[in-house]
Amino acid sequence: MYSRIILSLCCAISAFAAESSGVRHFSPPTGADSLLEANPITLPVVKPADLQTALSPVPQPAGKDTVASTASTTVFQIQVDALSDLDAAQARKAVVEQAVGDKVDVIFDPPYYKLRIGSFATRQEAEDRLLDLAEKNVQGFVVRQ
């Protein structure tokens, strides 16, 4: 605490000495200087309704419960592999796509790159597709997205 007081006094004395000798030192303006000037920066006023529409990627109808609408968008996928190396995951993706004929998504969920197939509305649809994949010698399991 004393060191701050002493430092402040030294700065004040050196500034006084510089002013009394007629020597002025130039210092470039800083971000803090703009706050002290007569023209303060004004920020726009954000209303809660504006914030909600800015955060929501899809316009929500008035009076609709957003929690219930997001719960109905649950999808199921089939995970066929999880690898820690991106190059190995890309190579495995090409092999699996060749074998099954479907697009394979690579999802990074640290520390693994997970290979997943499809987007199914129900678990039963995903399990039916999993049986089809087993006939093509592709092992996996159903995950909820």
C-alpha cells in the first residue's frame, strides 16, 4: 500500500516539475482516455425481447414453450467407431461409407472422433438400420443425439 502512495507521489512530483520547467511530454491517447473525454461512448439499449430473438436461430411462435419444442427434436444415430486420431478417423470413414453406402459423420467429442451414421426419429428405426448394417459386417450401437 505504501509503495502505491510513494509511486503516486513520485509521478505527481515529476509531472509538476515538468510543467514548471515548461517541458511537455506527449503520450498517445489510450482506451481509458476516451472514457474521460467529454464525448462518452453510448451503447445501444437492448431489450429482453430483442435478446431472445437474437439468440433464437428459428423464430418462435408467440406463446409456444421452447423447452417442449427442443425436446421433440431428439434424434438417434448409429455409432460405428471412436478413434483418437483424425487421420485414422477420416480413413475409417471412407471405408465405412464404401461398405454401407451411407454418409458417415465425424463428430469430435474430446478426446475421440466418433463415426456416426444416419439421423433417425425413433430408436426402433435406428435399431432396424443397425440390423441392416450387421449384414454388411459393420458393428455399432444406437446413440441419442
